Amino acid sequence: MKKNKSVKRSSARLAAVQALYEVEISDSNVDDVLVEFQQTRWDTPQEEGDEDRGSSPLAKPDKQLFADLLRGVAKRRDELEEILSGSLSQEWSTNRLEDIVRIILMSGIYELYIRQDVPARVVITQYVDVAHAFFEGPEPGFVNGVLDRVAKTLRADELSKA
């Protein structure tokens, strides 16, 4: 049962990054994208014969976590970008980051900042995994380094106990 919950939460994180990217590139309304994801992307179960398709549908996500991430990151965008900006080296700015990398980082920062119920190491690992879903190069390592730096600031007490 716990593994199923973990898969649903991982799927929610990946879907939230995809949805936030859609909001950003299309300038769509967050709630419209939320509804669209819930109604059309997950409620289409794989049917017999779909094995021939190149891919299978996304695992059913934790819809509550998905909605929290999507709305929370959108609502706190300026605050999250400020934290992100402060965690980058001087030669980097948030404008220099690829959109999807910035969205992955802001989602991870949101969880580190707001979702104290999720251990910092879990948050970091999950968003490095999300980065691996999009990139094969150095980006997952970059995500790991930035989120680790943010966690050491936002969750210093938790990480010092570990």
C-alpha cells in the first residue's frame, strides 16, 4: 500500500511540472489546466490492445498533491523565484535557466518551503527523478545541487539531525 502511495505522489510531481510548464508556455489559467489534466489525462485507462502504443498512460497521481503543487507554485511564484535566485551562483540568473529546469526547481523549493510533512531528502530525490524524466545531461545534477543548497537553508534543523 505504501509503495502505491509513493508512486501516486511521484506521478503527481511529474504531472505538476508538466502542467506548470503548460501554464507558462500557453499563458493558460492554472485552474483550467488543473481540470484539463484531471479530466482528460488520467481518466483514460489503458485498454486491451493498447500494448501496441509506444507508451502507457501516466500512473494515476495523488490528485490532492498535484492540485496543491500546481496552485501553490503558481500562487507563490515571485517568492519561490526569489529563493531560487538567492540559491544560484552569481553567474547564473533565473532567466538563464531553461523553463522546465526552473519549473522543476520552483516545485521542489515549494515543497521544501511549504510542505514540511515531506522529508527534505525525499523532496530532493523526487525532483532529481523528475529532472531525469526530461534530461539525460547535467541538469539532474544541477537540480540536486540547487535543491540541496535550498534545503540547507530552509530545513537546516532537519538536515542537521540526519
